[in-house]
Amino acid sequence: MHGAPACYDACVLVHALDSGFPETMAFAVDTPSFTRLRAGLREVLERGLTRTLRSLWPDIVPAHDREWKRVRWRLPSDLLLRWCRAVGAAGGRETEEALAEVTAWLHQRPSAVMKPDLWLGLCHCSVEELRPRVEAGSLKNGDTLSDLLVQVAVSLLRQLMDESPLEEDASSPECPIQDVAWVAGLRFKTGEAGRMRAHIEGPTTDAVVIPDGVSFDTVQPESPCDVLAAVRDQVHLWHLLMALVGPYIRSRGPGPFLAPEALGHPIEDPSWCVLPLFEVGRPGAAQHWRWPLLRAWHIPPGEADAVRRRVETARPSRAWHQRFNAKAEPERWRTLVQTRWPHLRERFTDLLAEATHAGRTVVLVEAELGHATVVPVEASGERILV
């Protein structure tokens, strides 16, 4: 699925994203709420406090979580029948027999409604790739990768027939954001209380000293990046960002053709006077330690129209596209620019125009074309609420 032009059209923001191939996702969000999120992020970075984030949580997350449970995806049955045929061909007679009931069920209706996680799982199986992977190498216990993909695809397709009603859940869980004031006491073993040195010499020079009384649920962190991971777990910034975007909302970004840093401002302002721990995400840090707490960018409403005019005449960045994607040969690159870029540019400029009109902020995120994040064009379907 990676590298196929179909992957350049539709993404949804769902989780803290796995490693993979970058694509610039874009979403319009409520400006006052985004301003509070950013103020809360600054409070964490500069003082290790979470008061602002805690106050934001009840205002945006409970409603988002309720809607998250109601979202379903509707796909045409003829598309799902094609998937059944592809999976059956890859798995042989036994697989076709296992899917016979699903096939009969799909023939009785024009479309199927499913939970988005099922829809995303089917996309991740990328049944178009099942046949080429028949020749994949063996894994342990004699299984092949293609066999595993077929098994997963069969399991997901059989779940299409599950039409159980929505489970009611009236509970409103408490805000899980924890106190992270302990980060203010962290120091590097190098003795440097200020910026991390520009060049890391070895695994011991960048270790951190954990203050007495601070404990962790998992392994004791040894490096700044370990501590950053612990802070992320405790402040739930991704959940807050998802609540601003909305559940399973499609990206309207320029895809892999324009880098986010060329379009917006980093959410973590480089001018903020952050705690020593968070220097690892700053421009002065060694390149491989440049790991902000929240890697994202934003375009304020007052700047969206100027960005729109720039994008209308922008040339796609081949260097950005090939930063992590498979190298595109000249003919392939020309095809992508001619067939995909005009659509993605129009989609993105429309979003910028709407943000200008509505006074909304555009948030840019590097999407990873990995599990639970990519939706092929033909499988984009229709988002509905139940």
C-alpha cells in the first residue's frame, strides 16, 4: 500500500502515529480552543504545569469521545465484494468457502455500515497487495506473510455482518492528565543545566538524573527521549489534538507534496524559554534528538489567505516527497504531479479559504502512512453517525 498514489488522497487523524511514510495532513480547528491547547503546551514546556490542559479537557474531550463511539463508515457492497474475491483468490478454495456467507450477505444490500476501526483494518490489509505477497518469505512456524494477511482480511470481512446496536455508555471518565512538575528538576549527567550540546558524543553523555521520589509505571528512563515519552503519556496532548479535529475527520492537506514546516509555524514556538529537558526538541539540539513534545504546525486564521495564494502557485517538492517515500523516477514523478497534485492543491486551498472565512486555525500534522491512518481513495466511503 505504501507509495501507491491511492494513499495520497484520504487520511484520518486517529492515534499518536506509528513510524512510516510522511504526508502533510491538514485540519481546521476552533481557534479559541487551539489557543488554549497551545497555552497549555507552553505551560508544560516552561514550568512543568498542566493546569491549562486540565481545564481544557472537560470542555472538548467528553463530547468528542461520545461522537467517536457513534461514528460509522458506509462502503458500497460492490467494492467489498471485490475485496472478497481478491482475498479468496489469494487464499484458495478454503478461503473462498470461509467468505461465502459474507458474499451472500453483501449481495443482499447496496452497502455495508461498519465501525471505523474495521474499515481502517481492511484498508491496512491492502488486499490489492495480497496476491504479490504470496511469494513472500517464510516466518516462524512455517507461516508466510501472505497467509497471515489473508487470515486477517477474512476475519475482518466476516465482521461486516456484525450489526449489533451501539452500546450506551453514560460514564464520563475523569481527566487523565497527570502532574508533570517533576520535569523541572531534571538535569543532564553532563552537568549542563542549559541547552543540550550540539553534538552527542555517546550514550552516557546525554543521560538524565531522575529526582528522588519520582517513579514510572514502566522502565526507568535513561535518556531525554525516554523522559519525553513518559511526559507524553501523562499529558495526553494527542487526545486533546484529536478532540479539536474531531473523530475520523479526513485530512484536507497537500499530501506528500509540500512539507508542513514550509506552510505553518511550529506549535512549539522556538522563542519559548523551556525547561532543560525540553531543549532536546529545539533547533540547537543534535539532529537525532530533535523531538518536540508535540510535532505539529499551525496556520493562524489571519495568515491562511496568504498561504492559500502561495500554495496556488507552489511547485510540489520532490525532495519532501522522497524524504521517506520510495524514490520516484522522473516519469513517475511527472505522473504524480499531473494526476494527484492538482486535486490535493485544490482540496488544501479550499480548506484555507474556509478557515479564513470562519476564523478557524489550520493544524498541520505529519501523517504516517501506517496502521490505522491511511484510507485508499476507492475505499474512502461515507462517514455517518448512528
